Amino acid sequence: MSPAFVGRRTVHALKTSTYTQLNMKLKQKLILPVLGMALATGVHAATGIFGSFVNITTNSADAWYNLHGSDGGSGGQTLADFDGHDFGSFDPTTDSMTITGAEGLVWKNNDNIDSVSLYYRVRDTSGAYGNFSKGSINWTVNEGANGFSDAAGKHHAASDTSENQKWSNGWQTVDLLAGRSPGSYEVQMYLEATSDSGAGTKVHDNNGSYYTATFTVTAVPEPSSAALLGLGGLALILRRRK
């Protein structure tokens, strides 16, 4: 083998080795930042909801109901489930039925919960559902060293990271009977928590079926009918006096 040929092979080998090293360095520069971003995204995605409740007031008697209820915690009472509950019959001229509170319990891992909201909608069972209305719930307290109690009175002890939160303040009352004609109704709800740093939206929505309760609005006598009933009663009284 000639010296010239050996020299060419040596130069080619050196070029190949140098190219391989440069290629590996380039891949490291490209892959490592992407891997770092993926890991960071994985950390930020660790958020969720572990409790959801709604407060319904009927004729001045208010009560908390489970939407999902809460996971974990100790003590407290057993609340009725909102899903499948029949609230009974209401005369809108004398009765009332309102959403007077809502509560969401959330957890986060090096992230930030931006908002917690209750969504609700009502329909006559003979018609179709419309769009959901949204009610915002304000932040109340971080778990901290003392923990907190939820709507059912269950105590949630402080975790190692103390990143659990309760959102239950600032709810605006919603009248569920306003403008309702006589008939049977369904009211649906779900709770949503959103993050402002990449974790996205989390929901308690009964696996997409929503939490659904029922109530009935009774027929209200027409003014003329009520007047006739009143005259009939007066005539009966006068007849008995004779």
C-alpha cells in the first residue's frame, strides 16, 4: 500500500471523527434544552381538584351538598349528594331557591391556580339545555401549618409542601326560580380550576355527565281565577251566616 493512499485514509478518518464529535455536540445542545423544558412542563402539570361543593338555600334554609365531595381529610359530616337530588316543588310567588355558595379544594405542585369557578345551567325537562353560566369563586386560604376544614367540616392537615388551597369566598347569589314557568326542571353544575402557568384546566364534572338535580315549579293561579275563588269563599261564608 502506497504512502499516499495511507495518508488519504488517515485524513479521511480524522475528518470522520471530527464530524462525529461535532454532530454529537450539536445534538446535545439541541436535546438538553428540550429535555429540560419537558421536565419543567411535567412539574407544572401537577395540579388538580380534590374537593367540590355547592350551597343551596331553599326558603331561607341553606345546606351544603357534595358535587364530587372531598378526597382525604378527617372528621366532619356526611353531606347529601347534589347529583340525583330532588329539591321538591316551589311556588315562585312565595318560595325561593338560590345558589348561595360554592367551594373548590385544589392542589398544586410548583404551579399557581389562577381561578376557580362554578358553572351552572337550568332547563325545563321538556326542552334542551342552553349554555352554562359562570360564577367565580375567590381564594380563601392556603393549607399552611394549621390545615383547613371543608364545607363538610372535614379537616385537611397540612402537607409537606403546604400547597393545597380552599376557594370559597365571593360567591354572588343566583336565583334558580326567576322567570320559571310551571313545569319540571333540571339544574346541572360542574367546578373548574385553571392555571396561569401551563398546567391547563382541571374539572370536577362527573366524568362529563355533570352533577344534575331536579325541582318543580307549581302552577300559579291566574289573577281572575284567584278572584273567583275568593268570591266563592265569601259567598259560602255569607250563606252560612243566614
